[in-house]
Amino acid sequence: MADGETWDRSGIDGGIDRDSPMPYYHQLKELVRDEIVSGRWTPGTRIPSELELCALFDVSRTVVRQALGELENERLLLRRKGLGTFVAEPKIRGQLVQTLTGFHDDMTEQGRTPHTVVLNHAVVRAPSAVAAQLEIPVGTDVVRIERLRSVDHDPQPIVLVTTWIPLALCPPLAHADLGDRSLYAYLAETGGLHIAYGRRTLEAIAAAKTDVALLGVEEGDPLLFLRSVTFLANGLAVEYYEAKHRGDRTVLEVDLVRPGVASTS
């Protein structure tokens, strides 16, 4: 909403039904949610203030605060101190299991445009933790790539990824430009390395001081920490990566298959 603009009810479908058994806060929450889901209130839009919503719907401030608080917990709204409440950017979907794809492919499939900033790209000696994941001797030369990933026109990164790949598997990778290119596609085209399967683990962590500036979060904010090892069909480990996803911008999907029942999709 631009400065000086006055909100009215003309653009909002429905209102509070005083005869409904549904609590007022829940009705207001659904009205606001509908404005967001329908696209009438777009990401980044400042919504009416608490007092404006009170006046617009003739409800108490307690009702408004509860409705907005629940939408904030659902990551549909974002409060900015001193500025107001805004429609949050939509969460980015990623596949956790069943479909083994990288960030670039996930975003492209969704019709989004992935962007990458390479923070560091160098040949290093594999530390013990990385060597264990890749099943190689400690000190083996590996290509270490640290990247910040974002989507579309949003300059705010949503994931920080650090990747390790044994240098011997694809020597040209040491000097490859992966700015806006799929790593898996590069490995297949240049090194003949076709990823067949992988193992991923996920846990919730709190953002550390080093994550604050890179991901635009505050220390202690929730992050989704993903570890992944990928393999060739013959069982050779090709890649190990660690990814820190912003918890407020990411949802990871899991496809489940019942053993012994074939999929009809």
C-alpha cells in the first residue's frame, strides 16, 4: 500500500458473519488468507494495520491480533518492526526423496528462474567428515563449491549450499562456471557422471552468526539443514553437500510409496 492510501472493503470479498458459530478471529483469518491465496494481495504488499482491520470489520484488536498471529505462524504474513505487516514471499518447494533433483532443476520444473552466486570454488583436501560421506581417504583432492541460491527477481537468497566432489571424477569441474547452470547437468555432460540415487537427511537448526549476513536472517532463526550424498548406479559416491534453507521460505516435499503397491501415476 502506498503512503497516504486509505483501505476500504471494496476489494475484500465477504465479511464477518455475526450469526456464524465460527469465531470472529477465524473468519477474519480466512478472509485475509483468501486475499493472499487469490493473488489480490501480492507478496510484498503491506496489509491494513491492526486498527484499520478493526475498523474495516468492526472487530476488536484481540480478534485481529489472533488472526494475524496465526497467519504469521503459517508464514503467509511477515511483520516488520516499525513498518507494518506484509504478505510473505511464497515458500520454495523442493523434493526431499523419491525424485533426485538439484535446486536448479527443482526451480525450473516449477517455472521459476534460479539464480546462483558462487562464494567459493576451489580444490581442497577432504576433511575427515567429508571423506567419510564420500567413502574416500582423508586428504583426497575434492572440488569444494559454496553457493547462495535465489529465485526469480527476489535478491534475497533462500539457501546456502556447500558441495564436495572428488576431483578425480571430473577434473574440469575445478574451473567450471556454475553461476546459473545445473551441477548435475554439468557432471553428466562433461564427466559422463549420471546420478542414479542418493541418501538425504534433514534436521532443524538455529541460524548461526555466519548465516545472518549470507541468508538475511537473524541469529537463532529456524533453518532446514539438509545433508545429501549421491551415487552412480555402481555405488560410487559422487557428491556430498550440506544445504541451509531459510525456514520461512522453504517447504520440502516427501513422496511416499507403499511397499508392494505400484504407482498408477
